[in-house]
Amino acid sequence: MKNIKFIGLLMLLSIVFVSCKQGNKRGPLTPTSSGLPYELLVVIDQKYVDSPLGEAVTEVLTSNVPGLPQPEAAFKLMYTDPQHFDGILKPIRNLVIVKVDKIYTEPRFNTASDVYAYPQSVVTIQGPTAESLAAYVTQNGASIVDYFTKAEMNRQITILEKNHSQQIASTVKEMFGSDVWVSGDLKSTKTGENFFWAGTNEGTSERYFMVYSIPYVDDDSFTPEYMIHKRDSVLRVNVLGESEGSYMTTVAEVTEVKPINVQDEYTLEARGLWRVVNDRMGGPFVAQMRLDKQNKRLIFVDTFVFAPEKMKRNLMRQMEASLYTLRLPGALAKEIEIANTDSN
């Protein structure tokens, strides 16, 4: 494994700040977790770093984020040996603890929340031998990445609940009878027929959010082809480029559409790239399509980013969290959280 450096105590003292916070869910003296979104500390015995086990762990956690126009790792990794995993390091927000010991009968991973700090996500990967654990990590890597990704987006949802745009929420409520939480940074808005758009217009790292609806015909509407076709038909009318005859469209050949569960409702998710016809603009997007049963229509929530020559992982993940906050007409008010498993 190349370019792997273990974190020393002095380095961590310079980059990690641990504080005690009154009144959080873990009690009055629980440390607040440290670190930035999508940063992760791997606790692994140094003798395994250059072995197939260490390489498997690193390859999984730095696998490319799907749906982006350029390769970007799922997480930024830091490493430490178990003997140095002390009170300075334990409050880091995302932890992977690798354990090899004959006491374990088979390889597996377990998950836990808020073990040493709040909020915090911990995955313990354990197995009887390094060889068996390496194979297991490779086979189950997608589940581990998914666990931490959902944890980070749930943290963003918590932020949005307390600090979201009231203007956007009011407009979406009036137009679609739905509730949604979107960052207050999106200050530019426009409306069309059954269409709402909000954006930052920052110039180099632009973020956009859209809500639009179409009539529901039948269950055949929940197909990848139908979803992309309807998305493109709405964008062609409402999201125009600067030059004559230019408009946004989906790059269908690199877009994945799959069913997911959002607030216990069947949902189609499209994740991939967009471009502007007759222009050179483009970037990543994520869209969700859900059925509004009360009004017999399909409601789309859709977010995209335009950030040429910049990394886009965090921008997209921040915006994607808003998609999960959409409450359709008639939905019961309850805590919004992206479902995740606690163990495997």
C-alpha cells in the first residue's frame, strides 16, 4: 500500500478539536465528534497495512463515488495503530476498527452509533484471519461505504431541519402541498407550470434544486425509461441554456435508475450526468420520483451541481440529503432519517 501514513499524536492535536457539549443525546459530558464530513479514521494494526487486508480496506473506502464526472474517493482516510487509538482520536465522527483474532469464528462487521462521541458512526470489522477478513471486506465493501454515506447524509438532514430556507419551503408547500428542507444558500428561485427551481448562482460551485410534477397514469410510469423521458421533457421547457436552442438534458447512457425506499414509500432514483444541448455545460445530478396518491401525480425532486474543475462529492451529497426530506401531501409528521442497518 502506497502513501499510507499513520497519524501521530502531535498531528492530531493540531487538526482535531474535542469539546464537551451540554445537553446532547448522550448526556451532559459527551464529547462532540470531530472531523469533517466524509473523513474517516481506520484503526488497524500496522503490520496489516501493507498486506492484502489493509489494501482491501483502503480500496473499498476510497472507491469512486457513483454518478460523478471525474473519479472522487468515497472518503478521505486517516490511519492509526490500535495502541495509539486514545482519547484524542476516539471522538472522530467516522471510525473503522479492524480486528484480527482467533476468537472470532467468522468474518463479519458490526455497526454502532455515538460510542465515543456524538454524532458518530463506528464500523468494527472482525475475523479470525487476515486472509479471510480481506476477502470478506472486498465482498461486503459496498455495504460499509453505504453505511457511512447514509450516516453523513442523516447528519446533513439534521442540520437542514434546524436551518433551511423558509421561502423555498413555503413555495413548495403552496405549489405541491408538500414539505421540503433545502439550504438557505439557494436564494435564486423561479417557477413554471408545476415546476419550481432554486439555485445559488455562485459562479464556480453552483447548486440547484428542483421540484416538478406530472400526471400519474399507471404503474408503468415506474420504469427507468419513463422517468428519464419525463425528466427530459420537463427540463427542455424549464431549464434553458444561454444560447438559442440550448436546454438541459440527461446523459442517459451513464445514468443509473434504481428503486429505493424513501419514508416507507417506493421511489425511483436516477443518478448520473446532465448536459446542456448546444453548449458545453454539464455535471452530476440525482433525482427521485414518488407517487402523490392524494392528487394522482408523480412528484420529482431533483438536484444538480455545476462546478467545473472542482471536486463535487460533498456538494452533491449535501444537496442529495434534501431529496429525502420531501413529505408528500397527507404524509404523517415523523422524524426523517435515511434507513440504515445496524449490523451485518
